[in-house]
Amino acid sequence: MASITLADLGKIYPGGARAVGGVNIDIADGEFIVLVGPSGCGKSTLLRMVAGLESITEGEVRIGDRVVNKVEPADRDIAMVFQNYALYPHMSVRQNLAYGLKNRGTPRAEIDRRVNEAAEILQIGQFLDRKPRALSGGQRQRVAMGRAIVREPAAFLFDEPLSNLDAKLRVAMRLEIKELQKRLRTTSLYVTHDQLEAMTLADRLVVLNGGRVEQIGTPLEVYRRP
Ligand code: ADP
Ligand code: ADP
């Protein structure tokens, strides 16, 4: 686990459009931060800068005490969960879970241990030999989370992970992510536009508007009527 610091973080896209500016957030070890705000406020840009999928044009991202502005995604020790699952269709669930570790040269026994542990946590043990197309949406999303969990990263980044699921599944998965959070206590940055997800999951909420932090606090502090 690790703390994450965003220091005067900003993004100006080529062509001059400012997407994010002057963002300062200290995320503690094990803290679950939810980023909310209207469409176009910069949530995705901010997350992608932390992930290393988007260049940083102003300020710093630090993971632990390491400045990671120019560190490759693979070397940042973070794992991202996407809304479109990003599973390999030709591989079984087990192979999907093991693939990244295999590429990194993780020993076979360690891969098996982590895959079985993730399968147990996510209750997908009975699907390990299936291909993604033979899974429901909720099961696919669990596998996508499993791919992040097996990395045992210092932090998780979630980019609207439940937005492709129907309403009933979203409720179930929201509670599962809550359980996951209690069990693993991995520092997390979670983007959503679902207020219930934000209320349930957040230790602290960050409200972005026009690329800037408008409000930051516990769900009670942020949603309390003035
Ligand atoms: P959100 O995730 O909150 O919807 P985004 O981070 O996607 O917001 O976008 C923030 C702003 O940056 C928007 O004005 C958007 O149009 C702009 N933007 C996003 N991606 C790019 C890009 N690749 N090039 C230029 N502008 C972009
Ligand atoms: P896998 O996608 O199964 O992990 P690799 O380890 O070969 O396979 O990943 C290819 C690249 O994508 C690497 O740079 C890796 O760090 C990055 N990557 C893979 N999965 C994630 C993830 N969940 N979050 C962030 N980066 C990832």
C-alpha cells in the first residue's frame, strides 16, 4: 500500500484546452477516495494522469515518496479497473487472471496462489475455465477486478467500473467493492457519477468542477445540506 499525492496537478491538452488545474489532494495509505463531478469536469483525465496513460503537463503525482510523472504505467505499482472490462476474449478466466503475472516472470506457484485467492475473494472459482463470452456482465466485471487484485498493487484506480451494468447488478457490485475494500484496504481512487456509489464507498469525496477541486470531505460533509 502507499499514499498518493497530487501536487498542483494540471493538464493542458495539445491545442491549449485546460482539462485539470491546481489540484492538490493527499490520499492516505489505505484511503478510498471517490472523484465525482459533472461530465467533462476532468475526472477521467485526472485518473489517467495518475495511471500514466496521459502525460502530466503541470505539477506532480507521487506514489509513496516517489515522483511518478515520467514513470511507465507498468512500473508505478498501480492497477486500473476499466468500465469495459478489457478482458482477452480468446483466453479462459484463469489465463486472463494469470497473464500479466506470467509476463512479469512471476513463478508458477505464486501465480496459482494469487489467482486462487482472487477467485475466492470475488467468488469466481467456478468460472475459471470459461471464456469471457460465457460470463454475465457482473461476472466479467469481477474478472476485471481480479486482474487488478492479482497484481497486489500499491493502489487501485477505478474508472466508472460499474457504469455498464444494469441497475440491480450495480447495487450488488457496489456492496462487493465495499467488502473488497474492507478486506484489502488498498489505497483507491474511484471515479463515478453515481451518488450512491460515492456515498457507500468513499472515505473522502472529491468534487471536481471545471478541472478544479470544488469540495473535498467525507460523504456527510459533502452531501450535507447547507
Ligand atoms: P470527465 O471524465 O469528468 O467527463 P474528461 O477528463 O474526460 O472529463 O475531460 C475533461 C476536459 O478535457 C473536457 O473538456 C474534455 O473535452 C477535454 N478532453 C478530454 N480528453 C481530451 C483530449 N484527448 N484532447 C483534448 N481535450 C480533451
Ligand atoms: P495484463 O494486461 O494482463 O496485466 P501485461 O502485464 O503485459 O498484461 O500489461 C501490459 C501493460 O499494461 C503493462 O504496461 C502493464 O503494466 C499495463 N497494465 C496491465 N494491466 C493493468 C492494469 N490493470 N492497470 C494498469 N496498468 C495495467
